[in-house]
Amino acid sequence: MPSPERASLLDHQISLMRRAAKASLATAVLLVIIKLGAVIVTGSVAVLSTLLDSAADVVATLVTLIGVRQAAKPADQKHRFGHGKADALSALAHGVFIAAAGLLITADAGRRLLITPEPVATPQVGLFAMIACFAITGMLVLYQHQVIKQAGSQAIRADCLNHTGDLLTMAAVFLSLLVSKMTGFLWVDPLAALLIAIWLFGNAAKVIGSAIDELMDKELPASYRKKVKALITDHPDVHDLHDLRTRGAGPRVFIDVHCEIDGALSLDEVHKVMDEIELKLDQRFPNAEIVIHPEPAGIDDDRLDDRLTGT
């Protein structure tokens, strides 16, 4: 059973994730309204590219909100490790939506660039719209960064990465509208849209890659594993450890390790050692689910570490 402190922390993290997802949804809807008005007035394909991106964000953020709620559900008979991977699934869907928006932008920008170039009407409207959208999105990104630091959600991280990209794309659109207004060049607007599409494809690849890593139970960073090892081997009754396995699932982290201790200790003494180690890990990693397997030191048995190194 998780300690009251760990349960309280997890509840706080889940609450933060929900609030961040709702804030993202409200922001995406507001951006769609502003950008739609700008597209109607200007006819700019660069502004249209950011509109399509924001429209995809509305759908993707709904998926994120659903994923965060699903990930918050406690373990049950059919999901004894909890529902944390719903967080990564929503991030994966988010990445797919971003890629789809990039494809739509590429198609329209290619047409405007190569087949039917069109001038941007009243670019000053687009300029003001981009300034407003930049300010709104910037505030959301700052808030999401704080949530990520405290909750570590893949879905919120994917959403924040997407909105950070939006800041760059809006800056690029602003610049393209300004250049178009000053020079009258027809190719500036669709070229900016194509550059935005390329950015979106790269962004989608990062989001999808990160989500797949979590779904495939990729090990946590080496720095995290190093801290776990140091805390365990610091205990005077631990001779060594092996077969350390770690993975993440939404805000939760799972640690599974074999500890080698003196085989002469009684079962009660072994249990006390394991409790002391688990307490140290719990204090350092309060969002972790910890499983420790005690083994007599010096035995020669089949180990995952040996199989992975081929020895």
C-alpha cells in the first residue's frame, strides 16, 4: 500500500495534470477563434497553417484530458499496475494529430507556392492576431512547465512541446506577414507555411518517440538509475545489487531490483533491511512503486544483467 504522503503527492500531481489539460483546451479554443478571424480577413496560408495547428490542438487536447483522467484511475483487478500508460497513449495520439496538421499545411502551401500564388490581404490584421496569440500561448507554456516539474506527465510534456513550437511558428508567421507587407512578394507567405510544416513534423516525431519509449517500458535515464543504486548500496547490510529495472507510466515510476545481503540473517532481519531500503527510496522518489527481491550474497544464479551483457 502506498504511504499517505505518497498518495497525497500523487493526488496533487494528478490534479495539476487535469488543470493543465483544461487550461490547454481553453487556450486552444481561444486561439482557433482569433486565427480563424485572421484567416478570413487576410487569406494568408501562413496564418492558416497556425489555425490548422490550433484546430488539431483542440482535438489533441481533448484526447490529452481523457488520457490524464484515465491515467489517474487507481489499480484494479485487470490493471494491477494502474492506468498510467493512458498518459503515453494520449501523447501518442497528440503526435499523430500534429503530423496530420503538417500534411494539410504542406498541401495548401505547395499549391499556393507552385500553382496559384495569392497576395495577403490586410496583413496588419494578421500581425495583430499573431501578437495576441503569442502572448496567450506564452502564458500557457510557462504554466505547463511548472506542472511538468511537479507531475512529470508525458501527455502534458507533449502538449507543452507542441505549444512551445506554436510560439516559434507564430513568430515566423509574424515575420512573413511583415515581409509580405513590406515587399509584396507572393512566395513569402506559403514558404513560411512550409517551414512551419517541417517544424511540426519534427515536433510530432519527438512526441511520438517519447510516447513509444514509455509504452515500450524504456529504462529511466542513467542518472536516475545511478541515484537508486547509490541509495541501496549505501545500506550497510547490502553487499551488492543486480537486475535493476525501472520504467515510467504517467506520473508513476516503477523500480524493481534484486538486493544481495548476508545469507545468515534471519527472515525477520531480512524483512527489516528491506523495509529500511524501501523507506529510503520512498523518501527520495515519492512517486515510485518499489519491489525489492532479497537474495543471499555470493550465490551463482541466472541474472538478467548477465543475459543482457551476453556473459
